[in-house]
Amino acid sequence: MSKQCHECFRVLADETRLRILRAIRTRPVNVGDITAAMHVTQPTVSYHLKMLDELGLITREKRGREVLYAFNKNYPCKGCGVLSVSIKL
């Protein structure tokens, strides 16, 4: 298993990050939408989005002043099957 797959497991071990992935799996959303759906603070959501983004599990698209986040279907750890086998999104 590659170092990147180990990092993927580490990042996905957090329930908040899994909830964020579930929230964005079907369509791009902004931080406000995630915050409202999950009932957590904006700084908390931003912190976890940054970790998911750094690993390549999500994408960011800036539209004016708004940033939309979406699940990256071509995430780097796809080869180890971390999301397709271990975690049902």
C-alpha cells in the first residue's frame, strides 16, 4: 500500500470529513451549505475541507466570490480502493 493510501485512511478516519464527503458526493456545494447541513461552524468545515483538498479527495471551483466543493471522482488513492470498498459514501 502506498504512502498516499495510508494518508487517505488517516484523513478518512475522522467522522466530520466523512460527513462532508457524503454531503458533496452528488453535487458541488459551498461552505455555507455544508455548514448548515452539518450544524457545525464555518471554521470547522473549512479546516476539514482543506485536509480533503490537500489529499485530492475533493475539487474546488471558484465562481465569483463563492467557492464550490465537489467530490473528486479521480482521487489519487483510487488504486487502493479506499472509498469504493471500505467506506460507503
